[in-house]
Amino acid sequence: MPENSIMILIDGAGWKAGAIKWLKDAVKQKKYTTEETKNKEILVFSLTEFFTWANKTFIK
């Protein structure tokens, strides 16, 4: 993706056991980052986590 900031929102129960933890860990560890993508910000949220983040970020 060409954007410098990417947000992945996860909702629903259609995920395999451990998939969300794997995705969050891979993002946190920058597991699949290349030299040209190492500075990208990737955020992974459940819908509840997103609303909490949005409230803290945009409502002051």
C-alpha cells in the first residue's frame, strides 16, 4: 500500500483461532517489513479498540 499510515479494523467472529494475535504480533515486530516500508505505521484494531483509540485521539 502506498500510504504511510495503514489501519486494519477487525470485526466479527470469522477468524481462525490465533489469527488476530498473529496479525498484531507480525505488525508489532515489523515481521514482513522491507527497507522501503520500514517507516510505515500500521495499526490493527478490533472495532471496540478502534472506538477507544478514536475517542482518545480525536475527542479532547
